[in-house]
Amino acid sequence: MIVLQRVAELIKGLRTEEIAILRILEELSKRFEYIPLEEVGKKTGLSPDDILFHLSSLNKQKLVQRRIKPYLGYRLVIAGYDALALHTLASQDSIISIGQPFGVGKEATVYSALNAEGEEVAVKLLRWGRTSFRQARRLRQLPTSFSASWIDYCKHAAEREFTALHTLTLHKVQVPKPIAINRHVLVMARMEGTLLLEVRDLKHPQQVLNQILDQVRNAIQHAKIVHGDLSEYNIIIDEENQITLFDWPQWVSTRHPNALSILRRDISHVINFFRRRFHFAIDSQEAYHKIIHDSGLVQKE
Ligand SMILES: Nc1ncnc2c1ncn2[C@@H]1O[C@H](COP(=O)(O)OP(=O)(O)OP(=O)(O)O)[C@@H](O)[C@H]1O
Ligand SMILES: [Mg+2]
């Protein structure tokens, strides 16, 4: 069974005490790598035997991991963290069931889900650092003071993306509308269409490219946000040739010292793709200068 569906099934059967213990492990993960049994005891009114019983059950369900030496301790694993987030989102009716994955990538997994109104939504679980915590940190330009566990790291990524989607939606940039967030899990409107990467032929490439560049301009002019990872992998196009820009956790503010070079890179990725795929070429430099001119962004380079 697909991992998240297994977790979604599991949480239906979790006891209140087990959820409480998962929450305690989450809270104490800032202080311990493996949380000693006594520390869990201090936070619950349960007897040591009961705690051990619940932890063993959570361990069997692969929501926590046990270490015996040098002391008996437990820690939350990703599935346990997923369970906590899904449990909260389900209790808010933001999602009531999980369906098939839309996409499984290195840094996120996106599933189809249903909300309480029976509408299909998309659920994105941030997995930053799954491949390499250090490298991810370097690439994502987090402040050096950001010394956090993978839990905080994924949560931070989801919050960043949620903030961007919220601001961009307010400014009418075409992005998936954000619906809810908990921990490292983001719920957003489901996008319809085809990934630009998979489009072989376009009737009006110029029109589509202009639309994309218009959205990029709109994002910097009104939302003050640069995407930071724009490419054919993060643009979807629907049957009416309307485009949506998605995957925003690595956005930077237009005030970021590297904002302009990041913007330039975003623009050239898209333009190079149109040249290669649709044999439609415009000058990348010109497009970049036009966008910063039209948006009123002062050129600092
Ligand atoms: N709101 C949505 N509605 C429908 N499908 C979506 C939605 N958001 C993302 N997807 C699908 O999930 C895939 C991965 O999403 P996204 O690009 O946001 O994550 P990612 O971090 O880039 O993952 P990867 O490591 O694969 O690049 C997308 O290519 C798309 O197919
Ligand atoms: Mg992506």
C-alpha cells in the first residue's frame, strides 16, 4: 500500500493515548535524539507500563523508532509525523480521505485527497532534507542560525510555501489556492492540466510564454515574490491554455540580495525550454529587463 494511505488507515485506529504520546515525542525531539522513557512519563499521567505498551504498539506500526542502548528511548519517524499532521487536518475536516499520489519527488510527495465537502484537493507533504539535509540547507539558503531537526525543517518549508501561495493568491497570480496547513503538510486546491514538460506541441507558444512571463512579473510587482525554481517541471497548462505556477517553497523576496539573479535564472529556464521544445525563441536578457522595468523593480545589478 502507498505509504501515506497506510498512515491514513493507521490513524483511524490510533488510541487517544497514542496520539498524545506521538505529540510528546514531537515536542521533546528538540531536546533529545531518542527520547528517554522517563521523559515521556513526566508529560503523561500514564503508568510506565502503559507508556511502554503504547510505544511498543507505535513501534510495530512503524510510527516511532526504538533504540535500546545506551538507554531505552524512542523517536518519531516521518510516518509518525505524517500521522500527527493528518490527524489534525482530519479533525478540522480539511481532509477526510487520501487517494492516489499525483507526484512523488525528491523533496515532496503530493496526493489527491477529499475534504469534508467531498471536493478533491491536493495534499503536499514536504520532505526536505530526505536526500541530504546539509545540501538541502545550503541550496535553500536558510540562515546559518537555523539549527533545527528535520521536523522543523520540513515544517518551515511547508510554512514558506503556504505563505507564498497565500500572498500570491491575494494578488491574483495563477497558483494553486492554499486551503490549510499543519506541520509539514499543505492542503491546496487541485490543479487540472498537463505539466508543461509533457506538452509536445503548442498552437500558440508565444501566447503561452507571454502568459507565464506575465505571471512572473505579477508575482514580483504585487506579491514581491520570486519563484526561485521556475521551469517546465513547475508549470501546468490546462485545456484552455491557462497556466498555473506551482511548487513555491524556495521563493525569495524581491528584497533578497540575490533576487535579481534568481529571477534572471527563472526567466531563462522557461525561455530556454520554449526554444528547445517549441522552437520559439525570444531573447532572455531582453525579457528579463522588460520584466524588471515593467514591474518597477529597481535594477541593482
Ligand atoms: N495542487 C496540485 N494539484 C495537482 N497536482 C499537483 C498539485 N501540486 C503538485 N502536484 C503534482 O505533484 C508533483 C510534485 O509537486 P511539486 O512540484 O510541488 O513538488 P516537488 O517538491 O517539486 O517534488 P519533486 O521533487 O518531484 O520536484 C507535480 O509535478 C504535480 O504533478
Ligand atoms: Mg516541482
